[in-house]
Amino acid sequence: MITAIYLAAGKSSRMGVHKLSLTLGQDTVGNAALSELLTSPYIDYSLVIVQPDDPLDWISLENENVLSGKKGEIIRCKEANLGQSYSLKAGFAAAVERKSDKILVCLADQPFVTANMLSKLVKVPLHPPEEYVASMHNGVLMPPILFHQDVYEKIKQLKGDWGARKLLKKGILQGKKIEFSEETYFVDIDTKSDYEKALARRKQDENDR
């Protein structure tokens, strides 16, 4: 069983406004990749980790219905303000409790991730002692990352804003990488400049259709 953790509890401090609620074409920044995640036939369950007071106005009604059913749920992380590690640990705890074999970690501010990209990632087999399969672009490790559930004990040691990628960079976890040539997948939105570029990219995509 594969469970996805969708990290959506960031403070948007560099943006100045709640970035996941910003419009992106006919969608919102936060809902775009969530829709792709929820439509992947290879992901059994999705956990969306949010701030305790998140109004959830960035999630479409369709996706909200999915997340209140058998395919997923929304988790309000009380310690989210202490750093990303707390959101990650909350997601892992819930995924492990569900007896998930593999856990896919995704970021809500990567709006151009696609279901096809996620499917390619999660279909890569994990054989011991391999603990993860990481996305990579131009030799640089990037989320989304697929983990074996056994890494939970190491995830629990993370503190502050340390994400799971730190464990990979430090060699604490062992695994494999899959190179993606599509730069668009790894666009993340942290600043107003990032957002403006994403708007232009989305407009171009819509014009090309």
C-alpha cells in the first residue's frame, strides 16, 4: 500500500500571503498538484498536512470530497509552526499507523507535478537495503520522494525545518534516484517572482493546448 503525504502547512513567509490559495489559471497553487496526486491509480491514500487554522479555501470541492472519504484525509498539524519536520512526522505517523508499505512525500508548492510523473516514481521497485527513490533533475535531488516505511525511526529524529531530503544529502538513508528531464515538474513557488513566472508558464501551457 502506498500512502502520499502532501505537505501544505508552510507559513508562506516569503510570499507574504497564503500562497496555496493564489490562483493559477483555472486552479489554485495548492490544488493543482493535489488533483494530480489524487488521480494517480498507484497511490492508495493521501494525507494532506495543513496548519491548524487553514481555511482550506485552496482545495476544490471535488478534492475535499475525496479527502473526506476512503481515499484520503486532511490532518491539521498543531506543531506545524515549529518547522517542516513536524508536518513530515505527523504525516509519517499517520501513514505508518495505516500500515503503509511505501510513503510518497510531495510538496504543495510544486504545482506542475503530474500524475504521470508520480506514477513513474512510485513504480520503481525498492529492494533492501534501499530505503527511498528520489526524483532528480540535472543531478540534483528533489521532491517528490518515495520512502520505505522503515525510515520512520530516522524521520522521527528530524527537528525544525529539516526535511527528509537532509537525510538523503547526509547519506543517512540509502536509496536510488530517477532522473526527470522536465524542469517544469520541479518549479516551486516561494516568492512573488516565482508566482509570476508560474502564471506565465501556466498561461503558455493553456495556449499550447
